[in-house]
Amino acid sequence: MNEPNEDPTFGKLFWLSLPVGAVFVAVGAITALRQHGASQPVALVAFLVGLWLIHDLVVAPTVFAVGAGLRHRVGGRSRAIVQAALIVTGVVTLVSIPFVAGWGRDPQNPSLLPGNYAAGLFAILVATWVIAGVSLLLVWRRAKRTP
Amino acid sequence: MSRLDDLVRELSGKAPQKGPLREGAFDGSRLHQRRIAAILGIVLGVSFTVCFLTGMLSHLIQYPPSWFAWPAQPAGLYRFTQGLHVATGIASIPLLLAKLWTVYPRLFRFPPLTSVAHLIERVALSPLVAGALFLLFSGIASITRWNPWPFSFPVAHYVAAWITIGGLIIHLGAKASVLRPALARAGTDHSDPAATPSDGLSRRGLLAVVFGAAGVLTLVTIGQTVRPLEWLGLLAPRKPTVGPQGFPVNKTAQSAGITAAATSPDYRLQVTGNIATPRTFTLDDLRAMPQREVTLPIVCVDGWSANVHWRGISLRDLLGSAGATEGATVEVRSLQVAGCRYCTSELNASHAWDEETVLALEANGDVLDLDHGFPVRLIGPNRPGVMQTKWVTEVVVR
């Protein structure tokens, strides 16, 4: 299953895309500098780099660590089901953080974030794991029947 | 260039022989192969392009250059484009995370750089990856009104959009040559992708789960703009029927600081500017005028929308009776203290003279709630909510 460790080949399209992409990046950078009062370039760069580092140094390694842990603990066809449920759990939980925490809530404006998001998240996760659990049962039963 | 390429390769060093960074450590995983990265990349390319175009459209509508005139009809077009912008952004979250996960091991490939072009391509990834993460993070934070930053969200989101799409264009240019072989089924995998997995998710299985997660996120948030799915909006930041008079509020009267002025008996609506005689109306004057009823959505840039039945004075009739020239543009001013971004809004000729544009006094059968803009608010078709000025006190004809 080895994939060739390919040497990327850079064709004409790459050299053509370079100035076009650079113009887009420049429009962004120039806008940030021209509206520096609103864009706060230093803080903006800190956020851009910070989120990138959080992803590359925390989120991705955590996912790989969980994946590696799973490899040792759950075998066979059950693993795919657990992986699927964990992916949905992880993504939905991540997205729900600002909703559940309610950092944006405004006591004067109850129409903003009107739901009970902790209960909503819980419901989604319960549904996910119920589906996963039923799938696991089916896989195990089939495995028992056909040893 | 070849001597420079050699130098780049030499500076890249050698692969470690052991540990998770050793050469070929991830080669065994079919999930990190090029085909899945290519498929996710194509879908993300489409979703980010949709977000970029709808976002730029929203920007043009709010800051129209001289060559751009956004029409008042079809009335629900902005509702569709902005709903699509936010929904596509939300659905992109699992796609982006999965894409970054599939290509993550490549960060540790040896040699990290093989040529000058490769170096440039790697550098160009930084605006793409950082920008994409920022766009989705700031978008989600913003629709929950969480602003953990010192900059203006619209400006930062706009800047990041240009930077990200710039990075995307270069990335597409760099990957164009490997896209076709990566997508070609033969030769990329030694197993049937649809085959029953024996050791975890298959490629097709991973894609199904990632698209499934995008679907789940869409289902539990889209109810903020698609009314029939409101009940499913477990993670929707707004519910279209929740709020005073049965629809949501963005800026409250208290936060705008207009409560005293809006409820004062001294309130007047003035019509001024390029007309023969400026006119002034009390609230009773306005109520005594012929009323027009329209059902129009209030559409927030945050992606929520709600249908509301409005009753008030047709702006077209008001302008006509004040002697404004048909086709004149109009600025509507709020009681909100001058200097804020949304204290005023411009109506181009299409919006100012549209049959459905109304200075509303009532919503859903009752006098406007203070938070919805009492005593008078602007409501017109096909406009972002931030341009539906509340607590209107002056109509200036240009």
C-alpha cells in the first residue's frame, strides 16, 4: 500500500497561479493596513498564526493520538463504527463550544442564543452513539453467527 | 534553477530513521492517500468559493462602489445568498478538519523541500491554512456574537477571505498536475475502496462520515433561516420565531441608547434634502397616513432570517408627496448617535422607489417593539438587516 513519495511537479499552471494568488493576498494585506484601526493587523496576524498553531500542535496531534489509541483497543469492523462516532462527536462538540458556553449572550437580548445548547449537544451525541451502538450490536451478532 | 533546487534539498536535511516522523510512517494508512486529499480539496475549493462569492456580494451590497447597484427585487435573493454563505461555512468545518488531517503527515515528509517551486508552494500554504481556519473560527464565533478579538469582525473576515482565496489559487495551481492522477482510481490504491473495511474506516467510509458530519451540522443550524427546520435547530444561534413580536432582535434599544428619544412625545420624522419644502411628521401624523402592508423577511448578515408582516408608510408615496424626483437616492437616519456604522443606510433608486419599501410602524399586527425600531423602522426587500435602519428620524433625499 505504499504511495510513491512523489516529487511534486510544478507545471505552467503553478507559475501562472502564483501572481494571481499573490494579487488576492495583496488585496487582503493592503486592506488590513489601510484600515488598520478596524483590522488591528498585529492582533489579526496573532489570531491567524495562533489558530494555525493550535490546530497543528494541539488539535491534529490529539486526533492522531486518539486514533492510535483506538487502533490498540478496538479491532476489526467495530473500529470503523467507533471512528465514525468519534469523528461526529469531536466535530459537533468543537462547533458547539461557543453555543454551550454562551460567551456572546446578552441579558438584554434573549432572542440571541435562545436555545439550551448543552441539551442540544447532548441530544446530538446521544443520537450519534445510539446509532453507533446499534451498528456495533449488528456487527457483533453477525460475527457470532459466522465465526 | 537546478542549483538552487539542490541547495533547497540539501538544507532540508535527512529523514529520521525512527519514531512517528520516520520515512513512510503513514504510508500504510489508506486514509492519508492523495485521492482522499484530492476529493476533500475539490469539495473545499467549491465551498470556499461559494463563501467567498456570497461574502463579497454581501460586502458590495453594504459598501457599494459606483459601478454596483444591488436591485430591490427579487425580494428574497439576499436571504438566499447570505443563508448559503453561513450554511456553507458551517458545513465546511468538518471538511477542512478532515482535509488537514489527511495531509498532516506530509508536513513531516523528508526531504521537506525538493525545489524552489516546492518552497514557494509550501510558503503559499500558510495564508491558505491559517486563513481558512480563521474564517471558519471567526464565522462561528461571530454568529454567536462572541467576539474574543480587538478587531472589527467584518473587516478581519474580509481581509482573511482575500488572503485565503489567494492561497487557494496558488494551491490549486500547484496541485493541478497531481489532481488527475490522484483522482484516477487505478494505481492509487491496491484495494477496492468500496470493500468492506477490516481495520477501521475505508476511504469511502471516511468521506461518508465527514460529509455526514457536515450534514448533521447543517441540519442542526439551518433552522435559523429555513423556517420548517426551526424545530431541528439544536445549535441554531437564532430561532426565526423567538423574540419580541415573534422574531429575533439584533441590536437592542438599550444598547443603541435611544430609549428616551424613541419614546419621547417630541419624536418627529423629518423628510429633508433635495426637495422643495422639508417636511416634519409627528407619530400621529404618520399613523393617519395611508398604510401599506407587506410581508418581507428580515435577513441578518449572521445568516438568520424571519418572515414578518409589516404595516407602515410606503417610502415611495412619502417621497412622491414630498416632491422628490423619481429615481432619487435616499439616506435614512436613525436616532442612534451619529458616528456608528449602522446609524444610517443608503437606498439606491431601486430600493428607495420599490413598491415594497416601507417605513414600518407595526410588525405582525402590533405597534413595533422598541427593540424592533419603534416608532419607525425601514424595511425593504432584498436588503441585509443592518441596512434596515431602526428608530428612523430622518429621510434625506439626495
